[in-house]
Amino acid sequence: MALVKVATLDNLKPGEARTVIVSGKEIALYNVSGKIFATTNACAHEQGPLGQGSLEDNVITCPLHGWQFDVETGSCRTVPGLKIETYRVEVRGKDILVDV
Ligand code: FES
């Protein structure tokens, strides 16, 4: 695991989600009221791009069929017990770093 700079706070405003590619992995980033979280970009249903979903508080809704996940824990709200991978995030100044 290594901390890699993936974005800055200037391009991830509160309430926004986006997809970044780090070391060949697609990661979804989320800004929940100024706190940054990261999960795999691939929805547990059919690999939909979670970084293009809609974020409300700490819940991302997949743009394909609407499954929902808690971006902090990775827990699926639609299918209890299911989880997606989460990554540790560090913010240094304006830089967002993810442990991948
Ligand atoms: S791929 Fe995400 S809900 Fe179907």
C-alpha cells in the first residue's frame, strides 16, 4: 500500500463524487461536507461507475440501477451484508491522497 496523490480539494467540492485512476485501479472519490472518502469505482451489482453516481450525505447511488452504498464503510444499503472496498484517504493541504 502506498499513499498516492489523486486529486485536489479544488476539483472535488462538497457533495461531489468523481472517478480517478490510480495505479491501474478505478477509484471513486467523495466529498461529504468536506470529509473525503474513497471506494472502488465498481458497483457490487454490475460494476456500474459509482464515481458518476449521485452523492447525498454519505450515500452514493449507482447511476445504473440505483443501488446505494455508504461511502465511509462501503456497506451496501440495498443488499444488507454486501460491502465494497474502501481506501484510506489523507488530505495534506489541498492534496487528496489515497492509500492504494
Ligand atoms: S451496476 Fe450499480 S446498481 Fe446495477
